[in-house]
Amino acid sequence: MLEADVEVNRRDFTVRARLTVEPGERLALFGPSGAGKTTLLEVIAGLVAPRRARITLAGRMLTSTENPVAAVPPWQRRIGLLRQDPGLFPHLSVQANLLYGRAGADAGARAELFELAHVLGIAGLLAAMPARLSGGQAHRVALGRLLLSHCDALLLDEPYTGLDSSLRRTLTDLVVSLVTRRGVPSILVAHELAEAQAFADRLAVLDGGQILQEGAPDEVVLSPATRRVAELVGYAGFVPVRSARADSAAPTAAPAAIGLTAGIHPDRVIGGRHPELGLILAGVVTSCRPAGALWEIAIKLGEVIVTVRLPEAARVGMEIEVTATDPPRFGPDGTAAPVRPAPAATGGLTAARAAQSRQTGNQK
Amino acid sequence: MAGTGIIWLALLGPVIALLTHLSWRGITTALSAPGAFDPLILSAESGAVTLGVLLLLGTPLAWGLARGTLPFPRVWEAGVLATLLLPPLVVGLLLIFMVGPFTPIGHLLSGLHLSATDTFLALVIAQVYESAPYYVLGAQAAFSGVDYRLEQQAALLGDPPRRVFRRVTVPLAAPGMAMAMAIAWARAMGAFGAVVIIAYHPTGLPLQIWTTLQETGLPSALPYALVLLVVALPLPIAAYFWSARARSRRRG
């Protein structure tokens, strides 16, 4: 198990984080660039000195700034770090790179090397020099090198940035299966949510050096603890609502005094009016452009513009009605407000929303 | 293109002039004289010792400068540049005030039955002063070219700093270091300004050329100039080709 309780100074803020990763568990540290994610990994790896820290790995004390003070150097930590740059030694062949962390490179190590090279799909590249490898091949070799070194924990610092999406998916699946099989705790740093979700069975959102929320990847996305977390995990609009009741919303006419807002995630919106599924939003299309297989549509709701992704295009200027499914609500202080289920008998639109919906209809 | 060709030919001009003005007979006459090879042997020996000193003492300094681990790095750099910017003749004069027989260092050396003037030691000292900046600055550039993240990666794979230096830093910096050593060797072999002040005796190759020129004229000095080139140039040329080969090998 990897346990890290860290405080480290950066130029603009202090990173404070407390993490526990069980053997075989995969934690993703997700947050914007400059949030302190890499700093945190570097402290765990022993590359950056913390202001205060207590880090243990498999029962071994790696760092302790309190008595008894401990600072195990990086070469004795048995922690593997994979960065965006695979960091292959350019003067060594692929095989020599793979065996770098295996002192002696005996017959057992070589047998393991060939087996792992086969799994990683690099068996035919062992004699090649790193400069000849493609980006994906170089990452496979770097990953193999870490696994062959039998590290007790794996840190992945945005390792697949710059690679194409199918290659990312392949490599992520590979890492997940290998990490699970080896039973080592692993931490992935990512600033793309999909990448973090594909890897992790637990997600921690880091911003400004603080962990804002930690939980199952779907839980963090569906129930963000604060409006800031919601912004970070992709909620692209916040509309005023009248109350915390699940069905009660009238974005354009909501009284500001209440201060409640609902977070609208572009991917959690369906076209049309479905009051039983969530919040109905009615407004005017201000832009529409293709986004993958969907259409990204900006809708003006009074003073607020929300972005949604729908399978059908919409004409700019047209009135549209969509339903945000189970949107999280936030109080005036930005923290999540508990959503009260809508009473069955009274479910429906408020007067203002009804009036508005009468005007807009469903993609009229 | 024409401009670069002209400057290239102009730079190569002295070598061409040397080769066109030498006769086989002149070479055999000059080099068959008794003790003709003594200056060559002396220069080669002192040059080898100089390289050893630079490798031993200059390499850690270059590494410290490249990695920024030294306090007040600008002061250290100024110390290296000082010997490069001072005219060698001036360096020789100042060395007399530093290691001459009437200085504290001179007294210390005489207590050990050594002298830093007109001895083999003096020749090595003069050569070190004339060649050290070329080696230190060249090696510093070579170390700076090594990505520190590769060193971190090696450490995370279990190598303590010395082993990282041996397995990663030195192999990656080697082509640049080889060039730095080759240039330092050429500078040491051709050192004259400081040498003529503190190490007139025993006579190395550059001084042999100078004294032959003074005593018997230009034609007699030319064979020694050729010898100097033959001794000084192979190492830089070999280093150049080795560096190019090492870089090409890394490219796969």
C-alpha cells in the first residue's frame, strides 16, 4: 500500500494532499495544468523535497519530515515513474533499456524480458536503438522497463500526451491489465478526464494544490462536490434554479436570491422535454458545430449560455428545448446542494418554466 | 557559397603552405640530428599528463558548472574564462609570481625537491593553464546536453549517483567530451606563450620550433612544425570521427 501525506511549496501555492493507494489499485489524479499533480508525483518519487511529508510504501518509510526523519533516495525507493517523454536511454538498445533496472540480467531476467516484450508487442524491436522507435513503441519499451525493474509502485505522469487516441486506449488497457496482475499501487496524473476514467478505479480531483474531491470516477463526475469540481470535470454551464428539488427549474426566471445553480454537463443532456428525467432547459441556439459524431450546440438561456452535445444539428437562432438529466445543484457557496426527489403528484413545470416551454416547444 | 569556400581555404592556407614548402630531404636532415625527437617525446609526455590532470580535476568542475550545483556559478565561470581571456604570455608572467621559486608555493615545492620553473612540472603547469578552459567549457557544454530527466530515470531504476554518472551521464556526454579533450590536447601540444616564460627548459616542440627558427632559420624549423602537426592533429581528427560515429549510432 502507498500512503502519502504531503505538503510541498511551489512558487505560487502550497500543494497539500493525502493519498492512500492499495496494492493493485489505480488512482487517477485529475486536474488542470499547474494544479500540482506532477509535483506531488515527484515528491513521492523522491525527486523533490517536501516541506512536510510522510510517505510509506509497502510498510517502508520513504519520507518523514518528523522524527524519526527519513528521506530514502530515489534509487532505493523502488518506485517507477513514466513521463510523457518515455526517457529511453538513447545510447542503449531496446533490450539494454529494458534490462537497465535489472542488475546482473541473469537467465531469469532474460526469460521475463522476452515474455514481457511479447506481451507488449516489442519482441521484434529488441536490437533497435530508441531513435528508431515510434512514439507508441517507445512508451511500450519504457513501460516494460519499469515493469522489469519490479518497482513496488507505478507513477504515470501524463504518459500518453501526444499519442493518438486509439494508441492511448491500447496502452491504457495494457497498463491496467499489467498493473492489476502485478498488484502494485499505481497513480496516473492526467488533465484529460476520459484518460483518467479509462485508467482509474478511483479519481482524485486536484486544483490549486488541494484535493477537492476523491471517489469512484463516475461518482465524481455525476455528483461533483463543488461547482469548481464540476467545472473541472466538464460541466460547461451553470443555470439558476428555484430550489433543490429535482424537477424544479426555471433557468431564465430563477430568483437570484436563492442562489442555487444546476450544473449542465454537455454529455448529460437529451433533446426534448422529459421532466421525469431532470431539468428542462429552453433557449435559443447561438452556435452549432460538429464534435465527433455529435453536434456541439450553444444555447442561450436568459443571461446564461450552456453547451450541449446532441446527435442532431440545430439551426442558429432557433428555439430549442432539452433535458439535463439529474444535474447536480450547487448552493451560493459553491458546494453541492442535496437534491430532493420530486414529489410524484406535483412533478412538472413551474409557472415560469411552463410559460417558457409554451414559447419554445421541442426544437421548434 | 563562394565566401565560405574562400574562408575555408584561407583557414587551411598555413597547412597548405607548410606542405608545399617542405622537402623530404629537409625532413630527414632535421629529424636525423642527435636528440631531434627529444622535444617531441617531451611534449607528448607532458601533454598526456596535462590531459590526465584535466580529466581528473576539470571534469568535476565542468559537471558542477553544467548542473548548476556550485554556489555562485558566475564566479566559477569567471575563473575558467580568466585563463582563456588573458594572453598566454601574460599568464606565464603571472605564473612566475604565483609558483616561482620565491613564492609560498615555490617554497612549498622546493621543500618537496620540486620546482615550478624550467622543469617538466613547469611545462605541465603551463600547458594546463593554456588548455584547461577549452576542456572545461567543452565538457560543460557536453554535460549540459545530457537531459537531467534521463539521469533521474536511471536513479529511479535503482542506480545511485555514481553509477548514473558512469552508465548514463558519461556515455551521453562522451562525444562532446572527446572533442573537448582533443581540442585541449591540441592546445597543450601547441602551448607556447606561458611555456616560454616558465618552462624554457626542458624544450618541448613549440620551443624547439622557436629556437630552431632563431638559430638556423625558417627551412630548418619547418620539419618540426610538421612533426607538431602530426602529433597534435590525429587525436582531434580521431575524436571528430568517433563523435560523429557515436551520434550516428544513436540515431539507429
